[in-house]
Amino acid sequence: MITFVKRPEPSKAWTIATPILAVILTMILGGLLFAAMGKDPVAAIRTIFWDPLFNEQFAAYSRPQLLVKAGPLILIAIGLSLGFKAGIWNIGAEGQYIIGAITGASVGLALYPLDAWWIFPLMVIAGALGGFLWAMIPALLKTKFNTNEILVSLMLVYVAEQILASAALGFLRNPEGNGFPGSRNLSQIPAMSNPELITGTGAHWGVVAAFASVVAAYVLINKHMLGFQIRLTGESPRAARFAGVKDKLLVVFCLGAAGALAGLAGLFEVTGPAGQISIDFGAGYGFTAIIVAFLGRLNPIGILLAGLLLALTFIGGELAQFMLGLPSAAIQVFQGMLLMILLAMDILVNYRVMILKKEAS
């Protein structure tokens, strides 16, 4: 008989090993999924994980895209990880990402065609503030009325998507766009653009912000009293209250920080790779960042590596769709499979698997 015995404390070895095993197992099960669809599983896995980096036919395009895709994932996941560590579940980062893009773009477009160096920093502040204020809705409802932040933050994503559609079709629509939805192309306006900083790398200011957030989060979690309070609240809320941790302020901080970083990600995306506010601007980064946060074990360095890995699956998935004819839904299932397998394997971190022999009657 197989039984699970609770460990006295989580296993550090399994904490490191399970993300690696989850990736390997996802490759195996994903290969079986692709085989069931009539595709060569080895070719599919190679196309997703190998060709974007090492196939010279595609690498010239794919390598710079790695940082372009990883930047917003890392930035959003770092913010989410702070709340997740404290047991505060912000599932609405996609909405905060969208609102940050809208508020930041609105500031820039309101000043069009003015060309001044201070416009882009002002847009950055507006983007962070927009995401922060959107995250304050579930934060204040949580602290004042004890509502469930999971449901509130998630439902606000759909509200944000409606505001996005209204912006693309209405108040931000390009007056010179001949009636087509979407704002002016911000990447073509020097004072409002977020260009590549080093040619051929894909690195823009959003990537710089993502790496800076990794460093800041590492220092906060490991070297600062606030980081200790976040960890203590997540591990033992009752002990945190006895230690004098103000849980309501912690809710506001964690949700606010996550919202601000998600808003920044949206702003850097709309001024760079996306270029404009459009109906389909929401690319799912806010939801995928949840996978990144857990795959990285809520550790800033782990999130950095996980963000690069998930970005690789984005690029490789697009390549597999083009080269092998795989549907986009199959790639999304493959990415979701990674999170589900990782969560399932978490049992090895907290429990020992033991086989008990039945005693003779």
C-alpha cells in the first residue's frame, strides 16, 4: 500500500528537482499529445525547445525575441510572487497589464505631437500608477469587506478587456486611421517609443526593468524586514499576527506592487513590441506569468530562468505552428500542462512516498 507521510519541513532537494522533472515530464506527455495529433513528437519538441536558439535558419529572428517575450513575463511574475509568498492570490495581473498600457498610452497620446524627452518617463509613471490603482480595487475590498481577492481580481480582467475595446474603438482610436480600430503607432513617435537598446538583442527598457525587479525582489525577500514579514505571513499567518505584522497593509503592498509591475509591463509592451493599443493587445502575459512564478518557486532567480523558459515555448510554439501545422490551442495546452504537472509534483516537496506492506491477518 502506498501512503504519503508529511515531512517535518519542505525538502530543499525536491524543491530544486521538481521544476526540472516537471519540464522533462511535460516534454514526454507533450510528445504523446503531439503524436496523438498525427505529428512527429521528436520534431515538435525539437522545434519548440531547440530550433529557436540553435537552428541558424531561425535563430537570427528567434534569439532577440527571447528577451522581448521574457521581459513582461518576468516583470509580472516578480510582482505576483510577493503576494503568493504571503498567501495573497492576485489572479488579475492581465487586467492590471492592460490598464497600465491604456493609462500610459493615454498620457503620451494626449501630448501628441509634442516631442520632448520627459514624455516617456511620464508615460512610465502613468503605466505603473494605472496598474497600481486597478490592483487597489481588490486590495481595498479585501481589507474593508474581506472579499475574495481571487474572484475580484479575476473578474476585473474582463472589465479591463472591455475598457481596452472601448479605447481601441473610441477614445484612443487613431483619427488618421480611416476608421480602423487601434491607436496611433507609438513606436513610430520618438518621444513615446521604447526602442531596442542594443541592436540584435531584443533588449528594451522593459527588459532592463525586468532584470532590475529580479535584483530588487531578491534583496527585499532575503535582506529586508518586509521580506521577512511576507514570508512569515505565508508560512504562519497566526505567528505573523503575534509578531505584529499588519496584515491589511501587507495586502495593500503586495497587490499594489504586483499591479504596478504589471502596469509597467503593459506600458513597455505598448510603446515597444506591440506599438499601439488594439483590441487584441491582451496577449495573456498576466496569466502565463502565474506559471512563471510557480515554476520559479516564487524565487526571483528561479522566476528569471522560468521566464526565459516560458518565453522559449512561446517562440518555439509559434515556430511549430508555422513549420509543423500545430494548432495554437495545442501549444496552450502544452504550456498549461507544465503548471499542472509542477503543482502535482509539489506533493514530493511536502510529503514522503512510502510503501507499506499489508500485515498478514
